[in-house]
Amino acid sequence: MASPRSLYLVSRPLYTEDSLAEKHEKVCRDRKTLSQHVLQYFKWDTKRAKKAGLSLLPIIGWMRIYQIKSWLLGDIVSGVSTGLVAVMQGLAFAMLASLPPEYGLYTAFFPMITYFFLGTSRHISVGAFPVLSLMVSAVVTTMVPEKGDAVDIPGFDGKDKEQKRVLVASSMTFLVGMYQLGMGLLQVGFVVRYLSDTLVSGFTTAAAVHILVSQLKFILGLEVTSFNGVLAIIYTLEEIFVKIGDTNLCDLVTSLLIIGMVFVYKEVNDTYKDKLPVPIPIEVIMTVIACGVSYGLDFEKRYQITVVGEMKRGYEAPIAPDIDVMKASAMEAFPVAIVGFAVAYSVAKVYSVKHDYTIDGNQELIAFGVSNMFGASFKSFAASTALSRTAIQESSGGKTQVAGLVAAMMAMLVTLALGFLLAPLPKSVLGALVVVNLKGMLMQFSILPSLWRKDKLDLVVWVVTCLASILLGLDLGLGVGLGVELLTVVFRTQFPRCSVLANLTGTDLYRDRKDYMCITAQKGVVIFKIPSPIFFANVDFFREKLNDAVGFNPLKVLRKRNKAERKMKDASIWASRHEGDVVATWPDMHADEPEQPMQIDWKGNLPSNVSVPRVDLHSLILDFSAVTFLDIAGITGLKMVVKEFIRLRVDVYIVSCDECILEKLHRCAFFDDDVSRSIFYPSLHDATLSVLESQKGAHPPGSVFGKDKMVCKHNTLHNM
């Protein structure tokens, strides 16, 4: 950092954009045409083919540097720890998706196999994610409700309710994968950038509320109708409160004990995690204990609680997705694809920065697309990642996706051999594990005070997204949140914070005159800055703020001058005809020469019957350093503004204009006889000194201005 007393001195000529271009020759760059870009895109050689192969199979890149002695043991230990948690979460999140528990084990296995080869992240744990499970459940319960008939789809013929739901979930997941694969192939991974951290936070918080409400029926042991759509959460809570008297006390007590013990352990674990070699899988321990107690005390028959029951052993043959289901769920599948990728990419980016490697957003889309399509063929549902599993995989020593492969093998082991041990597990335990893992998402409510202090528009995005997602449903809520977020961007650009600048005394720096105690300003000069693009939506706002800055509307002043000029002209003609006097400033009306305008000094003494606003402004400087682009409407509006001030005999200067904008102004015929390129200056100080020369003022000590006015608020003079 430079010392406060460090100085730099620069001696150079005063430049306009034209004189700068003459003095310093620019490089002539050949810009490729659209056809050249297309030809280059489709041109392949050995080097590009090799690069594409490495890009499509990232495993080749990290396997070449795999350190067996250093990494293998850590990956195995991490994979076992993550796999145990993935099994429990898979069972719980399958229930959240309104599917039998064993299908959560499929989701913990099949998507991970393909991601192992195609994914660029070395640390995320691929599998079920509660938000996606809930979004899948909305479609499943809509097409195959708990009570009543399923929608009329030919593919449902001959299938029971469970098989119909599995077909809906797998077909929708296949479509989700198609969306993701298509976006990856089209290189549109940038779409995730439109989902800001604030929007994702509000959305996931609302999803956590939905998940919490959906698990109450398991925790309380109630049979509750599954509602979907607008205000579904209100209807669900209403039915729960109506049936609250039928609560199964055994389910309730078991759930509360699980929630309390897991919550306390996690708090203690967060405190002492640095002293533990690997995280203790508390969910697995509590599940084993709950299974043992339930089996020993025969909870199912003695207390009429609902248990997981016998799960299918092994894997079923792959199935093809149902086209009719895909058509019916096309709208709902797209937000699932976007949310699943956005969450996985955000988590992957955190760990890639931490461990110093790069991830490719487009390749991640391809990886998740193929993973979901492959998993859907084997009846799994939409997969992404869960922060808790990923944190375990990374903190327990995982270096690569070998840990993820080991975790998938753990899920396969339970599916093939150990699933029968989970038969007596109460579903309320799985519901309790889901709820206790919502802590991180629910704690996002705590960021509201911080958003209020930092950025109120971001607070609006968070609150609107959260409320809309809670009340309207996750799919509509995400759309509403995205719409509000884009509106805030429009608001920021349409109504920017414009300012009038002044010189900081003794420097060549210019800042908002309202923000500093001691400034130097020249009489008759206004320096106006607009910190945004000028386009069709804010060009009128730009004109209004500029009029406020100069203190008058140039168009109105011109109209009054024209009216006054006509009045004075008529008076001159009348006087010349009736008194025989010749007005020197007005030509003979009967002469053959073309009519010349009257030369009037608008700052001088005018006739008593003429009233025109006095304009003391002689120079207007527009600071375009923060203007990134102008559209046709912006260019047209800017030209009108410049011409209006020129007609008022006000010199206009435009400074720090980007080269691309200057080129566009040339293409759009901005320059003419009235508006020349000479009004453009490379810096604000160059324009200020040009004004100084044109006015030929004096230079008081410590000032860059002539005829200046030094303003020190509260009579305080700061040494510069």
C-alpha cells in the first residue's frame, strides 16, 4: 500500500480523443466475422480432439496424478463414512419423494457411477437432495394421489400405486437429465449465474419449511392427504391440526428423542470437529439403535407405528421412460434441472477453490444429465448433492471421487445384502433425521438483519422468493423470485444514483460534491456523472436528472427564447416601418439575402416585456466512465441533449467514454455539423483544463480552476 505522503507527478499535453489518437497510434485488430467463428467452431484437429476427450472424461485428468499411497486410504475411509450417511439419507429422502425407501438407495448408487467418470468436482457427494425430492414428490402425488384415481396414462395400465409412482418419478428424472444434458451440450452453463446467492438462499429456506411440514405426518404418526399447488402448505397444516388428536405418542416420542440427540451431537461435533480424526456418523448410530429397539419391543404391533418394512433385494431390470409422463411433467422438470445443477455447482465451486482445482459448469451439466438419465433407467429419482454429505466426504479425508465410488458401493451392499436389517425401522425415525438435517437451511432466516443493513433490494428478493415459494409452491416460487431478481437489476439500471462532481482541492480527483468537506468548483461548470448504461428504459431518467443538476430544462429555455425572439423581431419590424429606424441586428425584410437570425445577448439587459430564464452555465461535462453501453434510444436521447445545450451556447464535453461506445456512435451517425468528435476527452481532468483554457481564468493556489469557488463545509479546511 502506498504511503499517504507518496506523490506522483505527470507532465503531458492536454488531450482530446482525436489528439490522443494522433499522438498514440492504435493497433488495428482484425475482428473475425460470424462465418469465421462458425468455421473455427467446426474445425477439428488432433489437438482439439484430445482436449475434447479430456474435457468429456475428467477422470483421465485426475487419475493421472492420483497418489495411491497418500490418497487411497483417505478416500476409502471417507467413502465408508459418506456411504453410511448416504444410505440413511437415501431412505429418508425417498420417503420425501413419496416413494418406497429402497429407491433412495438406487439414487445413492446409479448416478454416482456415471458422475465418477464425467464429473469435474472431486469432492461433492452425488445422490438424493431434499429439495429435489420434494419437487419430485409434487409431481408424483399430483399424477398418482394418495386417495382417488391416477391420471389417465396408458403406461399405468396393469400397475399398482407404487409402480405408477416409481414410473412417474423415473420418467420425470429422465427428462430432468435430458434438460441438463441439452444445456451442457449447448454450452449454456452460465444460466446458473441468474440464480443469485440471495435467491437460492430464500428458495432453499422455503423448501426447508415445506420439507418440515411434509415430515410432520411421519413424526406425529398421522395419515395426511398430500396437497399440491398454491397454498398446499396451508391445507396440509390445516389437516394436521384437525387430526392432531390422533397423534401416535410412540412416534412422537421417538422422533423427539432422535431430533434432540442428533442435534446436540452435531452442536458438540461442530465445537470439537478439529480434534476428531473422522466425523462420527450419528445418523447411522441412531438408526441402528432405533432398529434394535423397534425390533425388540415390537413397535409395529404394540404401538401401531409405521415401519419401513421389507425392501426389495437387489436391482430390477432397467425400464424405458414413459413419454406421456414426460409430456405431463415437462414444465415441472425444468426447474428441478436448474435447481439441482445450481446447488451442485455452488457446492462444487466452494471446494474447488479450497483445494485449488477448476470445475467446468458445462461439463457438470453433462455429468448430471447423463447421471440422472442413467439412474432413471434403473428407477432412481432426481439426484444432485447435499451439503452435509459433501462436508463429511471432504472433512473425513476424501481427495477424489474414489471416495464417492466407495460410498456408492456401501449403498449397493445394503441393497443386495443388508436391506432386511432395516425392516423394523420406524418411518418416524427417518422423518426425524430429515428434520434435524434442515437446521442449516432454516438458519438462513438469520441473514435477514444483515441483508437489511447491506442491501435492501437483496432483502426484497430473499423475502419475496421465500414467501412465494412457501405459498405458491416451489416451482412457481422460483419463477416469481427470478422475476423479482431481474426487476431489481432493471431498477438499479433504470434509476441509478447520478451525481454532480467537484474537484478535491489540490488534486486531479473528482468526487460527489455532497460527500466531501472541502471541494473546489468553478462557476458556470457542471460535471455530471451517470453510473449505468443509457438505454431505452432510463434515457428519460437521465434527462430529468441532468436537468436537475444544471437547474433548468434546456428545451423549455429554448422555447421561451424562440418566443421572445419572435416577439423582439415583430417589435423591430414595427419600429422600422413606423419610425424609419433601421435595426442593425436585423436585416431588411425586403432584401433578397437569406434571413439571418437575430444576435441577442441573453445574459444582457432584455426589454421589460421579455422574460427569459437566465442561464449562467457555460460548460457541461458528462462523465461516462461508468457507462457500459448505449442502445439506439440512448444514442438518440444523448444527441438531443447535446444539441439542446449547444443551441443554448453551452459547451458540452463527454469524458472517459469507452472505445466500443465511440465506435458505435460513429456507426449510428451521432456526429454531424453540430456535434463533433472534438467534444470527447480521455479523462475528466483533460476536459476540466480545456474548460479552464477556454474561459482563460486565473489559477488560484491549490486549485485547477480559474474563476473558481472554493466550498468548505462547516468552514473546515482539510490539508490535501
